[in-house]
Amino acid sequence: MVNFQDGETWRSDRLNAINQHFVTAFLDLNLKGDEGKRAYLNVPTVDSDQGEWPTSFAEQFNGTQAGPDQPGYWRGFQRRWALGLELHKAQPSR
């Protein structure tokens, strides 16, 4: 479940894009068997603000999405786009 931290204002189109990001990864993984999508669901930190994306001086990020080269950041998000999010996972019931 994605939580939005207190005090944040979110547009419906932004919320829909975030939901689509995770739902698409989930469906691709579980229905299509695309194991590459697992990385989009296994975020490195519950609180996205704690994610790390080391950069060099004056590095540009226009359109760059976190991938294997940014293992400390939420996969598929551009730098700073995941700010203010939390992703909590429930354990499967038996």
C-alpha cells in the first residue's frame, strides 16, 4: 500500500500514475511471469525520502529513471519524483 505523508497535496493524475506504476509491475510479474518487474515492487526503503541516488556535480536527470545503476532508489521513478511516498507490504496470509 502506498501512503502519502501528511501535509502533501496530490493531484489525481499524479496519484493515478503512481498507482499505475505499481499495478502494472504487479500484473506483469504475477500474470506474465516477467521476473524483471519484481525490482519495481521491492523498493529499497519503505520511506522514499530515504532513497539514495548518488550524483556527480552538475549531473542532469532529465527523463532518467532509476534502474540497476541506482539500487538505492525506487525503480522506475525519476529522481525526486518518489518523494513523500511510503510503500508498506503485508505478509501473505496462509
